[in-house]
Amino acid sequence: MSTDLWTNRVWQEFHAGNLTRTYRDVLLKLFRYRSTSGHCMPSHATLADRVKCSVRTVQRAMRQAQLAGLVLWTERRIQLGWRWLRTSNSYSFAVPAEPVKPGLRPAFKRPATTGQNGLGDKKFSKKEADHAASLEEMIKDAAGKPNLLERRLAEHQRLRTEVQATRYSSYATP
């Protein structure tokens, strides 16, 4: 299998929307670990460290690559005493014969936004309605209270003029 053929297919899958940027990077990094036989055995943690993502993202990328037919793997196990331990997988690469099919990766469902608040024709839930009612009550309650900022500014202005008047009164002629 040609190196360019597989990497081009990964890029085609990416441009078709079947792979995210991180998934693409994981697959291209995985391909760099291949041996002369075409297999590689890096752990998910190694790939995650190299691509700067989580192990879970590497697992999702592998699942998506398997869906696209790009990567096949088998489990590797070693015997330690009386028990068998699972080690890293053995990966092999394949280029599917069929053309790229867009839509293998489900699109992220974004809520439709209409209007400034993004609610459109949607009615408020009970919790939102209660919150809006309590907010209205707070505004009405605040309207009945004195405006302390205006009071403080007026007091500050009064004291300032008083100080200026006493300051200049000492220069007045007797």
C-alpha cells in the first residue's frame, strides 16, 4: 500500500466531514508509527500525548476510522503468571475501494436561533417563568427604594461647594 494513497484518503474523509481535525491528526500520527510490515502498536496514551488530546478522543478517532474502513486492529495480550493482560492493539491500515461517503460522522445538532433571545416561538419553562417573575418583582421593589447613588453624588457636590466657599471666604476683605 502506498503511503500517499492512505494519507490522501484520510484527507478526503476529513474534507467530506467524516473526521474532525483531531481525529485526522490522530490517524496521521498513528500512520507515522507503522513498521515495514505495515503494522504499528502504539498505546492510546502515547497517541493522546503526541496529538495533545485525551485518551477518550483517541478511542473515538479509532472507532470512526474503523467505520470509514481506514484502520483495522486486533487486541494483543501477554501472559503474566497465571493471568493474561491486555497491552496495546496491533493496527493495520487499509484503503477502502468504495468512494468517500459523506455523513459517516453525525453532525452536531445546533439549536435553531430566531430572535434576539434565541427562543423564537418556544414558550418559557416553569423555571424560566418563575425566574422572570421574580426578576420583575425585584425591579418593581427597587423602583420604590431611594436612589442612594444620586443621594451620595448630591451630598458630595454640596460638601465640595461648602469647602470651596470656606476656602475662599478667608481671602475676603474685612
